[in-house]
Amino acid sequence: MCVFCDIVEGKIPSSKVYEDENYLAFKDINPKAPVHILIIPKKHIGYLSEVDESNKHIIGDMAVIANKIAKDLGIAESGYRIVINNGPDSGQEVFHLHMHLLGGKKMSFSV
Ligand code: AMP
Ligand code: ZN
């Protein structure tokens, strides 16, 4: 049982902004910025920490998709932030690897 797998399978609705054979991107249900998109691999991977030599292309693929969405949504020039939470201290709530794409406002904290 995984909410993002349910979204991939169409059991739960989502506002899709991008889809291809292996990836899906949709609007975050509780947006923290005017643009807040989640990019996920369709194949279930729980954590960033499961990424290794065999599947590291997934991170690059998701970054390419994030850049494309940023252009499509008009935030390529104003800038954006990519976030991947991993584990308890990060605040990860959904245990299916996802990349947050945040933009459309000045970020309220610096890292
Ligand atoms: P994280 O804290 O990195 O695990 O982020 C999980 C994100 O998923 C949060 O920003 C939630 O608002 C978002 N989220 C949870 N359920 C849904 C859903 N059904 N559709 C869209 N976004 C969701
Ligand atoms: Zn899943």
C-alpha cells in the first residue's frame, strides 16, 4: 500500500503535469509554494538511500524532468528549488521516492 503507487495506477486522482513510460509528475496536494510539483518514478522505490550504482540514472532523469516542467510552468528564469527528503529527520511522509520542485516565490529559508 503506497499512495504514490495508487496515483501511478490511477486509483487516486492527481493533477498531472508530466508523464512518460517511467515517470510521473503531479501537483502537490498541500503546496508550499506557488509552484509545487512532485516528480516520481512509476516503479516503487521507498527512499533516496536505495539509490545505488544500478539505478542512479533515476535521479538524473528526474532532474531533467524537473527542468522541463520549470520551463513549461514559467519559473526557469526566476529560479526553483529541488528537494528530496530521506528518513525521519528530513520529515519524509510518503515512502515512495519523489523529488519536490518548488518555485514561484522567494524561498523563505536558505540552505
Ligand atoms: P515528503 O514529506 O517529502 O514525503 O512529501 C510528501 C508530499 O506528498 C507532501 O508535500 C504532501 O503534501 C504530498 N502528498 C501526499 N499525498 C498526496 C496526494 N494524494 N497527491 C498529491 N500530493 C500528495
Ligand atoms: Zn509506491
